[in-house]
Amino acid sequence: MKIRGEIAAFHNKSLDEMLNIQLLKVQKLVSFVYKNNTYYRNLLKKNDIEPEDIKTLADFSRLPILTKEVLQNNIDDMKSINPMKASPRKTSGSTGIPLFFYKDRIATAHMDALMYEVYSWHDIKMGDRQARFWGMPLDKKIRIRWALKDMLLNRIRMNSFEITPDACAEFYHKMIKTKSRYIYGYPSAICEFIVMNRQNQLPLDSLKLKCVITTGEMLYDQQRKIIQEYLNCKVANEYGNTENGIIAFECPAGSMHLMMHNLIVEFIDSETNKPAIENTAGQVVLTELHSFLLPFIRYNTYDMAIYSGNNCSCGLKLPVVKEIGGRVSDMIVTPEGRKISGPIINYTMAKGVGRFRAIQKGRDTIKILIEKNVGQGISIDIEEIRNKWKALVGDRMIIDIEQVDKIPLEKSGKLRSFIREQEHP
């Protein structure tokens, strides 16, 4: 609760005050890694930077940008020497590069406290039941672990792998029975739930939800309208990642505010590698201010977004971001017409896979391109990947898997993990 109180107080400060606090935090972080982190100490020395050289946030931009590939291939060397209790984590792989990493308890506490604070903007309280529209791992042991976590965190889960009329009706009644107060998840899965339960002739406004928080995909205007109209509640869009938590969150006035308490967020022109001009798209580069065990310093998310100043009618001086792109996850459509959200494909990968891309060539054909992870001396089990895909999309889908030396990037520098060559029916 102490951290959350600090966050609430921070959000009420002026922009200059918030920037000054960020500078103090980044100076502390740089001093820490110089003393306790071999990788970053060598990096600072290589770039002729001493901790005392960081006198402004502009000075901080002298540090090189960290890519996912560098982090992936040097993960053990990048951990700080000081022992801290931590837990292993894995990213969703929505950029096509799966990442295994560590999160210490201090960083996790700040991420969680921030989450509850911004949820409170929409009257969501700690302890409110969450109805989660998310994927489920195919591994049974991991499923059991996730079920226990859901129980501890007071949430129920709609498996977005298996959105059918019967499953949607069952989950609707479960939401009523458990008095779920808000929905969290992929907007595509939430809209499918709405469409199918309208077909089931179930009164959706009887759910009496406080809010629907959408995340993991681009939220389209039509999806927002569907959710608001049929669930009769407000929608709050969330932009974040597994590595660093919430990056931007929608306030009641409709602006996406940057989470400056936890993160320094830069928007970098991919061609010049310099700050993007205001109201023009730039790559989102993050520095997590409370992650000391595994520092994320100028970490390239490969996302694109537009910084648009800090004017919002809600009164907060937190900067505003708009038109977050590069996280658009198209839908896989099976031969039977079932729609599956793009981020789910990460669960179909096997050990040893570095980058990957799935391309839907037609209603019954998917081509999988995979790169071997150069940082791991593991042979890739192609049949394991094929079997996982079959479990996901069914036996009628042709799964063509090809191991390649390099998967090409998009013009923006983004590595898309899913591409649809066939239009939606």
C-alpha cells in the first residue's frame, strides 16, 4: 500500500516535478548497475560514461538502445551481482521474439501497485472479481499452475482458444454466479463473446460490469462501440508488455497516459535513432526505473506509437500517447470458421526457437517460419510444434513448417509474429 500511495502522489504532481523524480531514479539506477552489474558496467565504460555524467535525462540517452536479441542472448550475464529474490518469466512473443527473463520482487511490487492505482481510475478495487479473456497453455501441468494463480488473484478465465457458443454461455453464467465486476483481455475475444451470447439470447447488461479493460491487441473503434453498447459499461484500453508492465493506460477522459512513475518512455525515429518529433510515430524505447536485478535500460519494444504532449481534460499531467501501432494481432481463421487471436501462437512454440512467424496462406493452410535461437544449443522439435498447432487449429488445417536463417523485419523495424495473406471472410 505504501508504494501505491507514492504512485497516487506522483500522479498529482506537475510534469516538471515528475521529470525531476525520474532523473533522480535513473541516476540511482545507473550508479547501481555500474557497481553491481558486469554487463552494464562494461557497456558504460565502452561508451565512456561514468554515473556522475548523467546530469539530465538527455545525458541518459547516450546509452545504447537494448534490443530483445541482445537481452535474449546475454540474459545470464545481464543479471546484477547483488542477490535478490526473483521469479522467471516469459513474454507472449507478440513481436515474434520469445523472451525468458527474471523479475525481482521490488520491480514486481511497483508494477502491481501501479496496476491497481490506474484501475481505480475506473472504480475497480482490489478484490473485485476479474473475468479474464486470455489464452491457456497447452501443457496440462502449466494449466494447473495457471488455475491456481487465477484462484489466488480472484479471477475466472475464458479460454480464448475455445470461444464457442456453448463455452460463451457457460462463462456468462459463471460471471453472473461469481459476481465478476470487470473484464480484462483481448478485445477480439471479448467481442466474440458478445456476439455469441447475443445469438444465445442472453441479457448481457445483466452482468453489471464496472469496466472492460482491453489489452494485447489493437482496440478498434468498432470493437469499442460493440463492448460499450452491449455490455453497457465503459472501456479502458491498456498498453503494456510482460517485461515492464503497463506502459500507458486510458483515463476516464479517454487519453492514454504514460506510466512515468515506473518507466522512462522514449519515442525514437527508427531511421535517425534520435527522438521522434512530437505527433510523429517513433519506436517505443523503455527504461524501467525499479528493475535492479535484470535492468531494462533503453529497451526497444519494437512497438510504434505517437507522443502527443500532456494536455488532457482529466487534469493529470502525465504525457499522452496515441495511435499505438505494431501490436495489431490479426485473427487466425480455421477451416471451420473459428477465429483465434494472434498472440496465442506463442504457446505453439518449442524449446530452441528464436524468432518465429506464422503466415496464413488460405483458410486451410498456415506456414510457420522459425529461426533457431543462437544462444541455446538445443535442436528444435518440429513435430512438437506441429502437434501444438493441430491442437490449436484442428486437423483440417495444413501446417507447413520451415526453419530459416533469418526472418525479415517490417519496414518499421517490427518483427510481426502473424501475417494474414487471406482477407477475413
